[in-house]
Amino acid sequence: MKFRAYLLMLFVVAVWGSTFVLVKGALAEATPAAFNLLRMTLAFALLAVVYHRSWRGIRRSHIAAGAVVGLCLAAGYQFQTIGLVRTTPSKSAFITGLVVVLVPLLSLIPGLHPPGARRPRWNAYVSAVLAFAGILLLTTPAAAQSILPDWSSINLGDVLTFGCSVGFALHCIALSHVSPRIGFQLLALLQIGFCALFMAVSLPFIEHPHVHWSPRLIGALAIAAALATAAAFSIQSWAQSVLPSTHIALLLTLEPVFAWITSFVVMGERLGLRAATGAVIILIAIALTELVPQPHVPTAHEA
């Protein structure tokens, strides 16, 4: 049973990592917010059919919880996809991975601290410093005749992607508050449904939507909705009942690695020495956060 859980979670992480390149290509055929809305609507339709029996158990408190979690999830996806238009898949994946570092830090804020959880330990703060240094190396070249970063080179896509990691971190914290009270089938259904709803409401304020239907776009939507959203959320929810949560989190740190490998193979993207060093430092920061027991371990953040 555990071996199957490890294999399935490794599959999920590989799907999440590879979809950065997949979505990057699809954004040539559709605007970011429109793609997100189509993806979440399709994923919700699939979950509504698969978990049709869960509709009977919905209560008002469940709806409120699903709305909060769905709002955080929508914010994370919107920032991530809009940022991906302006940055590379591998950089997007590494910055998104900072959610593992941000969760314990944001948990210090009154009201966000997960019930019954301990305060972050020393490694959370060390990881935050390392992660910040890694981001600087990954996203900014050195200034002329200096090892210091050239701040003027920071990409808007990098900044937006950091906003996505904050959104996904808040999503993780929200899940820690509501998941003990709601079954994973119903919670997956409600959060994806509300995520699609919030994306629909925000769409006119974000962009003028445009969709050019093509085989590439249809394929990307099918994989992103069915595998990277509906199936991935369900698999991880099941795997967390079998495997230790720290093992799940460590598997999630492989997501940026899969993203870079896919970007290298498909797009020929290469990281220079400075950027590669930053990426390695970010992975070290993420691993340091999870190797020492923490008060809370993030759940799924998706690409």
C-alpha cells in the first residue's frame, strides 16, 4: 500500500512539474485567466460526476470553508499563470516551490496559526533567508563588476509568481483549518468549484479574454484539468492517509526539478551557473524546512 502511494505521489509531482511547460505553450492560444477558468470549470465538472454522492452531505459551514479555500487557490493559480507568460517554466516552478518555506512563516500571523500546531522552529527562518538568496540568484543577473544583483532586471513575471507562492501558502493554511471537519471528496469538490467561480468573477477585471481553439490548447486543458487538478487532488488526499506528511512534503520538493527537466528537454532552456546555484539553494531551503519536523506541512499547490 505504501509503495503504491509513493509511486502515485511521484507521478503527481511529475505531472505538476511537467505542466509548467505544457501551460506555457497553451498560453500562446489563450489568455492566462481564460485558460485558468476553462481548466477549473472542466476539473469541477469531472469531480462533480466522480464525487456525485458527496453533494448530499453539503452543509452551510462546508460552503463557507470551501469558499475560503477556493479563494486562496484561485489567487495562487491566477498569479502563477499570468506570471508564467512573462517568465520561464523552470523559474516559475522554483519560485512556486517557496510555498513550503512560506507556510510556517505565515503561520506566525495571529488568526492564521493552525489550531493545535507548534510555532515554527529555527530551520524555518534559516530556510526563508536561504530561499530569498536563491530567488535573487535565480531571477537577477549580477550587476556590472559586482556580485550584487542587478535589481533593475527583476522580471514582472517573477514578482507575480512570488505572489502565487503566497496564495498557495495561504491555501495550505486554510486547508489545515478546515480539512479535519470535511471529507476530502467534498472539500476537493467545493474548493475547485469556488475556485472556478472566483476566476469567472475576476476575469473581466484581469484581462480581455481570448481563446483560439487548437489541438494544443485542447490537449493542455485536458491534461491540466483531468490529471493536474482533479486526479492530483484526489490522489494526494488519499496518499496523505497512508504516508507520513513529511514524506509527502519531501516528494513535493521534486516538482521544480521535474519542471526544469521538462523545460530543458522540450524547450531547450538552460540555467546559467548563477541561476542554477540559486535553484539549488532554493531546493536546499525547501528540504531544510521539511527535514526538521514542522508545525504544519503544506498540501497540494498546483501548477
